[in-house]
Amino acid sequence: MWQTPLWGAPAGNTAASDSGSEWNVAPAQQPVPAQQPVPAQPAPANVVGEPQAAAQPTPPPPPPIEYVAVPIEMAPGYGGPPPRVKQPVDPATIHRHDGFYLRMGIGVGYLWNKMTAPNSSDYTVRGTVLPLELLIGGSAIPGLALGGGLWINPGIQFRGNGPSSLAGGLDSKYDLMFVHIGPFVDYYFDPTQGLHVLAAVGLGGFNLTSKSGIYNDVSASGFALTGGIGQEFWISNQWSVGILGRITYASLEDSSEGVITTHRVITPAILATFTLN
């Protein structure tokens, strides 16, 4: 009697018996069935008579994020300098001569110096100078400025008559310089206007320095006095420009080889001025 082997049994598992009449067949391994997915359960139906739940409204979107600039204080040595804050100007000080005082001036002038020595003929030096001035101070009261000044008058073209070394065209032989330094008073008749008068006293000096060194130098010093009158015009809150006529007188002396020579110096000039006050 034959036994049909199971389909799918491995060939190595069958063997003939000693009698050759039967096949011994090993039991086939059954395949493991694949796991089936669990079907989704339907949502439970509402009970009859129970009201339907209302749909929830969609919440509004969140408001946009606003960023606020917050200043950060930088440690010393880091970042740029803090912004400058413009200080307000007191209206009472606008177009009014008070507070700090600064004046600069430049112009053209003429110098005349009469030199007198004992037992000698008088001789003079005269010519064109370039007057410069610098005054610094402050206002004691509105319209009245006090301070110190420096007036310099270098020679441009000048001549002389007298002894041979001082005769003819001195500008080719000498450098000329006349200087006045000292305190000053500048008074404005109206602190808000530009008409003013100037007065100054101090030390004066007159020098003729030989360019080639073959002539004797002349150096005199003494007392000097300067006076002037001018008119200024406002160009900003505190700055004004103007014109100033002034004259300087100096009484000086120099001593050479025991001989004292007196100098009488007069220097009229006209200047353009620039004043901060």
C-alpha cells in the first residue's frame, strides 16, 4: 500500500522500509499565517434623542511678536563713542557780547620810528608793516571785555636815513619787528551791537636784525600804549566780523657801547577782525 507524500515535504525526509512496500513520510511543517490588521472600529452612533455636540471654533492665530530695540551699554574700550547731545543755547546770550572773549585780526599799517642818541644826529626808520593781533579774555559785564593781548607788526618794506648802516633800503639789510604785549579793555557801547573802543597798555619792543650779519642789530624795549575804535557785524550767534582802526605809541630805549638811544615809535593800522564773544 502506497502513501502519497505531502506536498512540500522535503525530499530528504522520505525513506523506503526494509520491505520496500511503504514510504515513511515525516510530517510537513505548517506555515505560520500572517497577522491580519485589526479593522478600525466605527465611531459609536449618537443615542437617539441625544443632541449633536457643536463643533469647536478654530482658535485665532497668536499675535505677531514685536521686537523692541534696547540700548546696550558697552564696556569701556568697546563699541563707538556715545552720540553727542547738542546743548541748547540760551536765547539771552545770542547776539550779545558776554562770556568768553577771543579776537583775531590782520591788516596793513605804517611804522615810523625816530631814534635819538646823544651827540649824534637823529635818524628815522619808516615803512609798511603787517599788523597781527590776538586777544583772549572774558566779559566782566555784558559789553565790557578784559584780558591780555599780543600785537605783532613785522616790517614789509621800510627805509631809513641817518648813519650809513641805517641808510637807504633797510628792508634789504634788516628784518624789522615791532611788538606790543599787555592787558586790554574792550568796551561795546551796546552789548548787542558792534561799535566798540579798545585800549591796551604794556611792554613794547622794536628790533632791527641784520640779515647778513655785517650790520649792527638794533634792539629797544620799553612802554607801549594802543588805542582803537571799530565796528563789528554779527555772522552767527556768537561770532562777528568787523573793521578796526588802531594806533600804537611806544617809548623805547636801547643801549649800545654805553650809549643810550631813545626810540619814539608810532604805528597806525587798519585791520579786519574776527571776534567770538
